[in-house]
Amino acid sequence: MFRLDRYRRSLTITWLMLSLATATAQPPAPSLPPAAPANPYAQPPANPYAQPPANPYAQPPAYVPPPGFDPYQTTQQAPPAPLFPTLTMPTALPVIPVNKPVHLVLSGEFIMLRASDAAITNYALPINGPVLPLPNPAVPRGPVADLEYGADPGYRVGVDWIWNDYSRWVATYTSLDLESVDQVAVDPLSPLVLQSLVLHPSTLTPTSVYTDASANGDIELRLLDVEYRRVFVEDWYRADLLVGGRYATLDQRFQSEFNHPAFTDTVRSNVDFEGAGIRFGIRGDWRSTQHGFFIYAQTTTNFLAGEFTGNYTQTNSITGTVVDTSTADDRIVNITDAELGLGWHSPTQRFWLSGGYLFNTWSNVVSNAGLIRSVQQSNFAPVDEDLTFDGFVVRGELRF
């Protein structure tokens, strides 16, 4: 009985404790269902902004011709030009072809040339005197007096007619006049006198010594060239072959006076040439494609058949004419020209400007100095001399 009551009290206490624990506990949170496994074949959600797929079997829209279209018209009209064309600035100077069909070039050149070699004439020599009779040869006592030609201006004009893109005809005319004056004197109180180097030796007397002398001369050069040029290389450099003809005249005049207290002796010598022949050569230039500058070079050779005519006269203020003779000689003259320089042309290639140095050599010519020697020696065998011209050239071109 006592054991049963003890068990009853134990159960009652256990039930009270369970009831108290149930009343104070929070209700449990509802459990979520397990997540479904991922489907590897599931489609992504639809894009509300996506375009519907194209129908591969759909027909293209029908062609609608523009207004005014004529299917039977063989030549279609060009589209109208835009109202506002696009302008582009070039990064370099435009490269415009130099040669155009029916293209005209007018050129003018200023030349400043001098003459040398055979153009120089020695006319007097200071010697120790008066010594009678005069020694032969005399003893020099001073520099030789000679007539030299410095640089004088001239001009050259030309016209080019472009036949086609590779050939042209060129005609040029050159004019050059050179003049020179010289004089020499000795002190009358000194033991020196002047001996003439241009008088005929057979006319000299013991009194043929002078206190002063003078000389003057001129050279007139005229050239007319007509040539055909053909381009055989053209890139950033250009080379032309040329062939044509030349007509030339060359007039040389010399006069010298020797003054003695009692009389004056005068010598006059003139040599003229006229001839014509063929010419050929080559011209090349190397051009900058961005700045318009270029380097040019040209060389030509000419073979002219012509005639030299010369006359020599010696007069005395008292006795009159002492010597008078003339000569004529047919020969072939070779003329060589060489020129090298720099130039510039405008962006439109309408205006060209260049400058360089020119060499002009005449071979197998007769000069006044050669004619005077022939007269003094009474030997008129053919004289073979070289006459040269050299100097600066400035050229301007207008292209139309």
C-alpha cells in the first residue's frame, strides 16, 4: 500500500512538470518541402523584348521600282549630287601630271655669263727701254696687258608645245653681248716702255715703243634651238631624250691703240661665224612629292657646219693703212652645253622657278688672238681653239 502511494505521487509530479513545460514552450516553425532537383534540359525564361524568330520559309518582299524608273532605258541617270559635298584637306601637295595634251609652256631666262680661254687677247707688254735696236724677244718688266671678258647679262626665251603625255616640241632663242675695255701706261720718266703684241712685226721700227695703250672688244652670241623631247623614264624622277637642230652666229671684235708722242698705231681684228647643224642630249630632274622642290641636270652636244670669216687691219696716224688682210675658213664646230641647278614649282604646277650654273664650250673655233698670230707669222693654216662661256642662269616658266 505504501509502495503504491509512492508510485502515484511520482506519476502526479511527472505529469505536473510535463504540463508546465508544454504551457511555456514556443510552437515549432512549419517545415519547408524539399527543393526539387535542377533539370538540365529546362529552357531559360522567355525574354519579353526578344524578336520572334524569322521564318525560313517566308518569301522576301516584292521589289518596288523607284518613281520614274524605265525598264527599257539602257543608260541610267547619275544620282543627284549631294547638297553639301564633303571637303577634305590634302595632307601633301597634289601631284598633277606635268605633261598634258595640248599644253603650252612659256619660259624666260636671265643669264649672266663670262667668256674665257680663246676670248682673251694679250695686246701690250712693259719692257726695259728704250733700247735701240729693240731686242727680239724683248725683256719683260711688268705684267702683260690683256683684254678679258667679265660676266655680262643676257637672256633666253622659249616656248614648249606638249604634243602628248610623253613628247613635246621646244624652241628657244638665246642672246648674249659681252663687252670689255682695258688700258695700260708707263711713267714717261721711267726706263720702261710698252711693246705692242698685236702689230705686225715687219712694220716695227726703232721708234715703235709707246707710253700708253688701250684695247676694247665685244662678243655677240645668238642661238636658235628647235628640238623634240621624248620621255623615257618617269617616276619621282624623270629623264628626257632630245634631238633637234641649232642655228648660231658668233661675232668677235677687237681694237687696240698704241700712243707714241709723235703718232698712234691702231689694230682692228674681226672674226665672225655663222653655221647650223644637229643637236642631241638628255635632261633629267628629281622631284619632291611634298614640297615642290626639284634638282635638274641637262647636257647637250651640237655639231654645226659653218664658216669663219676674219679680217685684220693695221693703220698709222701718219702713213695710213699699213696691213690689211682677210681670211675665210669652212669647218665643223662642236658646241657642248652642261647645266645643273635647283628649282621649285607651285602646288598647281602652273609656275616653275629654277636657277643653276651653265657651261658652254665651243671647240674648233677661230678667235681674234688666233687670227692676229696668223697674220704676224704669215701662216694662215687652220687654227683650232676653244672658246668657253660659263655663269649663272635663272629661269621662270608659266604653264597653260
